[in-house]
Amino acid sequence: MVADGHIFQITQAAALMCEHLPMPNSFDFISTLHDWQDLAGAIIGALMGVVGALIVATRGTRRERRSAASTVFPEIYSLRAQNDQIVAAVNASHLTKARKKRLVCDMLIRARPTINALHSAVVTQLYDIDTRLFLHIINAHRTHEEFEPRLEQYREARNEARAPHPSPEDVSASELKLDICASQATWAWGRCVEHAILANYYLDRFVFSSWPNWILCLRMRFFPNDLDRRSEYILDRGELLSEAKETTKPALDEQTPI
């Protein structure tokens, strides 16, 4: 009985306390908005400030990327244009494979593009656009550094081959050295040009195109074109896809029944 009396007293006291609390009968939107307007205004203002800062930062980053791409693009395009002229001249000639390589080196000695931006720090502004683009630019830079001394070695070997030799053995040795130097120089030139062509392709898509990059990435993944396949092959294996096709073509021809 004593416990029941205590419970009754506690319940009665709680009821008396709750009687004085404000209990709204219905939800009043206007009064609620009035009570929360300061906090809501602060939140909305902060969100608008963040969005504005992101827009300004995005535009600034895109402007820097376009400036860097505009610096690198002419050199990359000049490599491609020079190679197109060389390919046209080689295809019009009726020389052996070794002689064609000498012809390529001779044309490059007479005239070749001057490369400066690819060897400068401006390319670092393009590294976070797309991994493939940055890898092609870096590899074009690296193979061009290999190409220049190899072309100089070919020039020296050509001068040695033109000099008089005391014996036929010396003539054969100089010709062999000339062919080796030409092969090494054209190997580096071919990879430099291939990376330049693919870097040109990705710059045109990811920097100068008006399409969003995520749409272009989806297209490249699910509907790859020839340049996408060439890019994947050379980055994966370090070899040109055209060379691989030329290597496998004779084997396929041998298996084809007549």
C-alpha cells in the first residue's frame, strides 16, 4: 500500500508539471519559418558560397588546362604533320626497307620540328585530365629525347660511310653501321610520333571538346575507335599496333588455303 501511495504522488506531480508546458494544437508553418529563418538563411548562404567557389575554381582550372594544351598542341601537331610528309615520300619511293629507313633519317636531318614545350614543366598541368593523355605526352617527351641523339649517331655514321675506305670490308662495316643507326633512329621516331598523334587525339577530346569528359570516357570504353585501340595497345605493350598487324599478316597469309 505504501508503494502504491508513492507511485500515485509521483504521477500526480508529473501531471502538474506537464500541465504548464506549451502543447501546440497544430503545426504553424509561418511561425516555424520565423523561428528557423536565421539558421536556414545561414545554411543557404553557405551552400551558395561553396557552389560559387567551386564554379570559379573549375573555370580557373579549365582555363589553365586550355592554356597549357594550347602551348603543347602546336608541337604535337608539327610532329604528326612532319611524319605525314615522310610517310608520303616513303610510300612513293621504290626502295628496300633498310633504304626507306635511311630516307626517313635523311629527311629528318634536313628538316624536323623544334620541340620545347614537351620538355617543359607546362605538361604537368595536364596530368589530372586523363591518365592516357598524360602517359602519351610523357612518352612522346621521353622518346623524343631518345630520338635526337640517335639521329645524330646516324648523321655521324653517314659521314663515315661517305668517306673513302681502304677495303671492301670497311665499306660493308660502315654500311652495316649506317643501317643499324637508321633503324634505331626510326624506331624512336615512330614511337614519338605515335604518342604525339594519340596525345593530339585526347587533347582534342578532353580539353578542346564541348562534350563532358565522362560521356567521352563512356564512348571510348564501350565503342572504341581505331585510335582508342592503338592507345591501349601501345600503353599496354610498348609496341605499335600497326607493327603487330604487319608481323601477324604473313603468318595469316601462309595459313590461308589457295
